[in-house]
Amino acid sequence: MRYQIRSLFYILFFLFLILKPGGLHAEEPSKEAQRITSIIDKVIEAYGGKDVIEGIQSLSAKGKIEAFMLDDQGTYEYYFKRGRKLRVETKYKHSSEVRILNGDKGYRGTDKLPFEEVSGPRYLSIVYQYKHLNLLHDLTTGAYKIRSGGRDAVSDHVEIFRLVDREGAVMDIFIDTHTAFIIKVTAYFTAGNKQTDLSSEFSDFKKVGNSVFPFRITNYAGGLKVAQTVIEKYSLNPDIADSFFAPTRIQSF
């Protein structure tokens, strides 16, 4: 009798799992979530793997920039450090500019104006640049909620993914499914009552150390091409003092 009751219990429990929506699989990732995870894993491997990406704590780059809207050209440098620190120096023929992100503060100075704290689009633009430089690391740590945006209208081997982080920042990344490289990033934000976007297209990928970096970057604002940068040299894990990200006119780190 006890055996029959126990058998009946197991039968009823089994039927409960079958009839319950989702059964044992209710908390398992959907096939779409698994597909997205698989693609992101391929991206991480294409750039050297998780350990390599997490091992890059700071980064600097130097190159040449052509500003189409200003009809000017010059040199371009940036200094990146984990912990939300970024310094970008642009020196054109007729002007120069330094932009700094230090934690939650943003600053801008020019050859004619001293440093001042910035807000709105100017602040968000440098936050966006920091986020795309830190993008691979954030992908390894699961910092973004990710969903597919479908195939790119121009290239059917490019898939778009919508990323949203804890701050509510929204970015689309365009992944070449042949190479697993991120070939474009678009960030969206509101300036006043108007929504706008900033995009960066990446090409000419080359190996640096154990990772891969783009040596040509084309920038767009609101769909208009504004500048193109050709990187001449990347430096991995340079020793950059935190004071370098203070709003002062420091010439070198």
C-alpha cells in the first residue's frame, strides 16, 4: 500500500511538471538568449578572450584626425583607465581641445578657454566614448541587458544588438558575424527635447599584444560624418597617474 501511494505521488508530481507552463525549463535561458550569449562569447574570443580583455586596465592611443565639419586636421591622443577615467587631446592646425572624464565629472578646455565642467551633450559624448572603450570588458562581466535588433539593412552578415546598462545608457553594437568584430557602435541620448545619436565605425583591425584593435575610426553625429581618425600606435597598460585626469594642463603622464 505504501509503495502504491509513493508511486502515485511520483506520477502526480511528474504530471504537474508536464502540465505546468515551462515545466523544469521555466528558469532556463530561452533559445534566443542562448544564441545571443553564444555570439557575445565569439566576440570576446575574437578580441583575445576574457583574460586578455580583463587584463587591459589602461590604454593609450595616438594618431591623426581629420575633422570634416571644421575642415581641419591634426593629431589625436586618448588616455583610458578603468574606473571611468578618460582624457582626449585633439590638436588641429587652428585650434586644440582637451576633454576629460573623471568619475562622474566631465571637463573641457581649449587653447583659448580654461577648463570648465560640462554637462548635457558634451558630458554625455565623453561618457559614451569611455563606454565604448570599456565595452568589451563590460560584455565579459554581463553589465548590459542585450537583445537582438535584427540584421543590418546594408550587410546581411552584420547583426545589430541593443545594449542597455544599469545607468540606462542605450547603445547599438553592429557585429560582423564572419569575423565576430564590432564594426560600429551607436549611442543614443536626449539633448534638451531632441533625441540624437553618436556613432563610431571601426575598421582596419590589427593585433596589438594579445588583443585586436581598430586602426581606423569614423565618427558620426546625428548621421553626419564629422571626423575620421587613423591610429598610429596603441599602448597597453601604460602607467597613468590618476592626477592626469584632473582638469589641469598637463603635457605628459
